[in-house]
Amino acid sequence: MIKLITFKTQQTIIGDLTYKDKLCITVSEPVQVISVPPRSASDPGGIGFVPYLEYSEEFKTGITFHEEDILTINTPVVELLNQYNKMFGSGIQIASSGLKLV
């Protein structure tokens, strides 16, 4: 299941989450969600993705995180989910309401 995970450090990632046990989760193909500042006065800015530990062997199979380091686990808004699905090839698109992703 694709989830947003925010750590106590305030970093937020999105990825395919599975529960390993009561103390750990694994996240496959995680990307960090970042704010993109406006480029001009008429540009409202947006949200972008940055690969998270892309060069680790576990990137595809699942990176393990301890639940004690996690602040929240949430369901991403449709627009964020669609953008993530475009990157990782699920092909599933859900009707969106207008969040600007860059």
C-alpha cells in the first residue's frame, strides 16, 4: 500500500509500505516529498520528489525503518499518488482535484 511516512526529523517520504513486525516497517521505492519554491511571482510553487536511498540494494525490495523514528503514516492525496504511480509504472490514475506537482 502506498503511504506517506513522516519521520520525527520532519522528512516525508512516499512509498510502498509493508509492516515487517510490531517495531519496524519496510518501504519499497521510497522518494522524499519536497516543497518546490515559486520560480516567479505568478508561480505558486509546488511539490517534487527526490529519490530516497536510491543507490541502496534495498531500494526495490524494501528499506527498513524503526517505528520509533516515525511521526505519522498517512494516505497520500490523489494527485501525489498519481504522480508516484507514474514514476513507478503502476499505470493506475485516479481523478484529481488540482494539487500542482512539479
